[in-house]
Amino acid sequence: NFSQPADGSAANVRLTNENGQLTAAINLGSNKSNRQITINTTIDQASATSTVTAIGTTLSVSGSSALALNASTQLSVVVTDSAGKPVVNVPVTVASGNGNSITLSNQTTDVKGQVLASLTGSRPGVDNVTATAIGASKTYSINVSSNNFSFSSPTSGTTAQINTPIPLTLLWTNNAVPVAGAAVSLSSTRGT
């Protein structure tokens, strides 16, 4: 006979054929995890064990592939089963290879199989971000630039009078060190 695996998968038992072979089907049930399933069989005093790998659940990660230093971006992690349908209410972890800060919108997938992750790029370089859920994982690369640009004036939301120049002050740093003597191109949606 076949014993039922601990994860709830079921085996259909049939009699051996004229060649002494037994054919059984494994029903994976509702467990969508990629995992190892151990099959045990015992006939009288003889026994055998085999391992089957259940696969099909996948993760996809989408979002920006480049980020300015100290800026944030949102990544979408989607978990789908072998039929391409969303896997709902499963825990997801997202980790930065460079140690950049990641905050999840929720700890488990929603009805779309999705979790949103906000990454703040405080450490420059190519960051390999890895999302993991129910035995599946996906790595996504984001290039966090060592350059940082910020306007110290005007502040965001400043009101400008028509025909009155407004001074602009931009700070450019590379690895937190000010960049001197470099050309900068500016553009605006209005004016010169």
C-alpha cells in the first residue's frame, strides 16, 4: 500500500498488473507550495521510498530598474500557480541584497496574488532584491545610483510671479561628496 504524504497529498491505490507494476496518481490537493513530496510504499516486509518535486508556483517582480540615491520606488510582487492564477493569502518576504530598506504593503498576498514593496535606495550599486513565497523565489535587480540631486531652492510648491526670475540652487553629490566643476543640464516645462 501507499501511505499518504504528511502535506495532505493523496495517492490512489491500484493493484499490480501482470508485470508486477503498480501505477498510482498523486493528488496535490490545494497546497500550492513548491515542495518535495516523499512517497512511501510497503508490501509485506519490503518498503521503498521515492521523492517527487511539486513545482509550478512562480513569482514575478516588476518596477523600476534604476533609482537615485535616497529615493524610493515601489515594486510589485505577484504569486501565481501553475495555471497562472493568483495565489491568495500567502506570506511573502522581500529582501535587499545590499541592505536597502524595504517596507511591504501587507505581509500576505491580496486577491490579485500581489504584495507591494517600497524600497529606499540608501546604499548605491546594483541591488539584487529577492522575493520569496511558498517555495518559490524571484530575484530582481535595481541599480541604485551613487549620484543624488536635490533642489534647496526653490522649495517644492513655491509660487512664481510672471516675469520675475527665481534663483535655483541644486546640490549634486556622488557617494555623499559634492560634485564640483561638472556640467548640469536643466529644463523646465515653462520659461527659460
